[in-house]
Amino acid sequence: MSRELRGHLLVVDDDETNRKILSGRLEAEGHTVSIAENGRRALEMIQTERFDLVLLDILMPEMDGYQVLQYLKSHQTLRDIPVIVLSALDEIESAVKCIELGAEDYLTKPFNQVLLRARIGACLEKRRLRDQEVSYLQDVGRVTTAAAAVEAGAFEPESLKDVAKRTDALGQLARVFQEMSREVYAREERLKREVAVLSEETSDRYRLVVGKSPSMNQAVDVAKQAAPSNATVLLLGESGTGKELFARAIHNWSDRSAEPFVAINCVGLSKELLESELFGHERGAFTGAHQLKKGKIELADGGTLFLDEVGDISPEIQTKLLRFLQEREFERIGGLKPLRVDVRIIAATNRDLEDAVKEGRFREDLYHRLHVVPITLPPLRERREDIPGLIDFFLQRFSVATKKHFTEVTEDAQKKLLAYDWPGNVRELANVMERGIVLGKERRVTLHDLPPRVIAAEPRTRSDTFSYRGAMDASKREVVLRALAQTRGNRAAAAKLLGVRRTYLLKLIKALGID
């Protein structure tokens, strides 16, 4: 990030851990960072300090993010402060409301760090150029007034002093426009450098770390064999196993690598919104459709479309998707003309689609259309031999990102990382490593930098004695941890997923010593 794009940022979040991690990242990138634990405190600080950008959470006590946005944009002296919303609310209504209230952008947690960096850079650049524009207009106004006076003959060259005034006025005007030209060129060069840096970091972010395990290498071999074809690939596996990374790798190994890779997560979107996101809509197709919008399928023309969590789509969308897979054509919502595209489909799910077909929740014909080249990605607990390599990879990546130059993970910390079952798989390991580096005080990740649930993990030991109760407890623990990981720690949702009462699940969690 160039020096001009560093600024004074205000992080507003009621979660202390979130504040520490985000502020640590931003300070490592050269920003000056202040923090506020709620909306009311944020407004107090904004009244007394100058901030170049506000990073704002939505769900907070006392005063939420919506109220903060409304206050800022309703006051003349504060409305020019750019705001990026960082929220756990992955809801289109919340995003629309924030944008309508004046937010520059809306990113959902956990957010893409490279994307956030780009958004921050864009906001700071926009504000800097606006300040520069005001300064230039003031200069041009002064010089234009002087030049007009020269043209009108207000300066009569009766003395050398008057001649000097004319020359100085025209010289000032020339210098202003020269400075503007240099600024435009410098801005173009700076943006080129930013794009190059972001491209390099994005490439590293989506690098596929294979490892040593036979199951993972077998999955990679199948993916490489399928890549040159146009066959549909179905990626199967638990959440966090790296299905999107695999999809991107297949795209990069194919002849379509120079064309778009377009991803859409099918879970959490209403039927109407998902239909619009996939197929697009014509202007006037429904209330609020003020202009034509191309869908993800159309945007992926020539490249690859990645359908993540495809097992969660509604029956109506399943029918439309099946027709597209059969005919390779579709209509936008409200459209009459069929559109043909050349798209390679890669789908992914953590559901058991065969069971869904038997239960009538997923179309059998669509299942067979997707199930052309199935690839199952093993969970991290079944390929523990790959954990050391992943630890080294994340150590290097997050050390560079935070500029903290960590060099190792201590032996006792590494033992705990190897012993933990990783219900959230590689994604959870990445988060734990990032947390350790951001919060760590030495140039190495120590046992104290790990979260309590990892510290509590006990190494697996082989025993000649077989305990029925021990085996049952271990199985229960694994099932509960997987359910909690899939529901992101929501115990009520986990109980529903497991088909048990919430009170029973809470007792089970306590009995099994799950943190």
C-alpha cells in the first residue's frame, strides 16, 4: 500500500477479539487505528478527532450501526467521512439498508482480507482526490480571477511590477495544470501497482496446498484429469475442507483459465434472490428492477461457474438449473429471448445428496447431471500428516500479511495443533493460525497464543485395552463437534441438525468437556 493511501481509521465493534484482530491487521499495513466498543463512543470520538475512514459493525448494544450511519450522514460536517460496514449479518436487506444510509460498502464476516484492503484503499483514494479537487478548484479560481484581470487590462504595464504580476498569474495557472497532469499520471501508476499487489496476494490466497496424504493426492489426481474437459465436477466434503480452492484449481488447470471464474453461494439466499443472482433479470421484471442485470451464469460465459452449497437450493431453482444444464440456455427473469452461454459447471455441497434424493428434497435427474465427476475431499482429522505443511503455509502467509515476521510454532503448540480434531477443517486451522500471529507477542506461535479448545486437545494414544464407553464418548464428541462446526457454534441449530432436544445437547456438551 502506498504512503498516500494510509490513513487514520476508526474500528467500531463491540467484540473485543474482533477489534484486536482487525486493528492489528490495519496497523501492520501502516494505518493509524483507533477503536470504539459501541456506536455512542464512536460518535464521541468522531466529534473530537479527524478520521479518514470508519469500519463499522451493525449489531451493537446502546447504539447500533444503522443509527451511527444515520447520524453521520445527517450532519453536514460529518457526512463526507466514508464508512465500510463489516457485519455478521449476511442478509441482502441489511446490505441495502446500509448502502441507502450512505455506507461506501458492506462486507460480511468473515471477510476476505485482500478484498477489504482494496476497499479501504479505494475509499482513502476517493477521499484524498476529493480533498485534492477542492484544493485545485480553489487554486484555479484564484488564478482564473487574476488571468481575467490581465485580459481586461486591469493591470496596465506602467511599471515592471505590473508586468511581473501578469507573468506570475499566468505562470501559476500553468503550474496548476501541470500539477494536475502529474497527479493523474501518478494515480494511474499507483493503481497499477495496487492491482499487481492484489493479484499476487489473491494468487497466494487461493493456492492449493496438497500435502502428503494419499486421500488428498488421489483427489488432486482426479481433479487434474477432469480439468481439461468440460465435464461437470461435483465436490463433496465437510465445510472448510477447501472445496472452493479445488474449484479454482480445476479452473486454473483447464483451457478456460484466462476466462472468468464466477462463484455463488446458494445457501442463505431466498428463492427469488438466488434466481435473480443466477439468471439475471430484465428491467421492470419486478418491483425494484430499475435496470437490466446479468446473472452469474451470463457473467461466467467462456469460463467456470462454481455453485457452492448446491444441495440447499429450492425445488423451483433446481428445475431451472436442470433445464440450463440440459440445454445450455436460459432466460433472464422477465425475459422472452433464450440466451446461450459456454460455461463449465463445478458444484459443491456438504450434504449427502443421495439421501436428499431418497427423501425427495433433491431432484434425481439434477443429481445425475451434477454427479459426472464426483470428488470427495477428506476432513482434516483424517489426514493429520498434512497439518505440519499447512501450519508452515499459514505461518508464512499471515506473517507477510501482518508484517510480524513470525518464524516458527513452538513444539508444545504444534503437538496441540496435531491433536485437535478440527471440526471446521482447514478453514478453522487458518483462523487459529491467524489469531496466534495477530495476538502473539513473540516471533513464534506459542501454546498461550492458541484458543482454549485447541489447548484442551489431548494427543491420541494407541492402547491394547478396548473401552466401549471410551469409544462411544469419542464418537459422540466427534458428531457433536461436527454439528457445532456446521452450524457455526449455534447450539440450537446444532440440536435441530442432530435431531435432539437443546437441553440434552447442552448436557452432552458439558459431559464430553467440549468448550
